[in-house]
Amino acid sequence: TAEEEEEEEEGSSKVVPRSRIFLGKNKLLQLALGRSVEDEHSPGLRRVSKLTTGSVGLLATSRPRSEVVRYFASLADEDYARAGAVAPRTVTLSAEDVSNHPVSMVEQFRKLGMPVEVDNGRVVLVGGKTEYVACREGQSLSAETCKILTHFGVRLAEFRVRLVCRWSSRDGEFEMLQ
């Protein structure tokens, strides 16, 4: 990945990373960048600071803008869904999926709303059912449903990085990327 690649300086054995990602408390990042013209670290960084809200990070890189944009546009990974998300598809768990879990999970599954019981030392669906519909397409997912999906390794969400803005240390240029 871009942040893992490193480049060796000419005539030196010192390895210099080309990119670093900073994640942390937003207030701390804002203080480090500067919130006003008077306290900003470099000209224009206060504009980046104002956008440091929510789930964000800062990428410091010497790579060209086009390369960074292309890299993050193609970066996507499956992730577990969070409560409130809308199910993109119906997920049906088979009796075999359920029986692969240890008996110690029965109480936890029951608390999450799954109709399970123990039969001959195995976890089974109540009433001998062969399937359990965990969620339906278009349904808003509850916290309990998300936990069930996580236990069964079902990933319905997609992790993506959305680039918000760009700031250049060379000339202090600031650009919104949305």
C-alpha cells in the first residue's frame, strides 16, 4: 500500500517514509494544526483544522495528488455493518452455521433474539428449523442483528476512505476534494 512503501534517500542508508497517517483526538489535531490565523502552524492549515471533525485522519505525503486520489478511490474493503445501516441483501443462516458454534454461545444468541436451543450437545434452531433469516434486504439493522452477523462472519458494509481536502506545504494551497 502507499503508506507502507518507503524510498531510500540518495547517497544515504537512511530510510524515509513517503507517507504517514495521523489518527487521534480531533481536538488535539486541531490544536496542532492551529484554529486561527494567529495560531496556525503554517499558512492555510486552519482551514484543514476546521474540517477535522467526526471520524477523520490526516495523511502527510510527498506523493503526487493524482496518485493519492487514485489510490484511495480504489481502496475498499468489506466490513461489519453497524447499527442503523440498511441491509444490502437478505442474510439467511443455515442450521449447520448455527451448529458450528459452541454450546456456551446459546445464552448470548438468545439475548440477541435468535431462537436457539441445545440438542444432544449441539446448538440448533428451535423447532428443528433449517434456516434463520438474520436480516432482509432494505431492513435497517439493529445493534443485536449486527452482533449476530459479526458472530457468523457476515460483512455487509464497505470500508472506504473519503478524501475531504488537500493542503500543500510548498505554497500553502488549500483545495476541497468533494
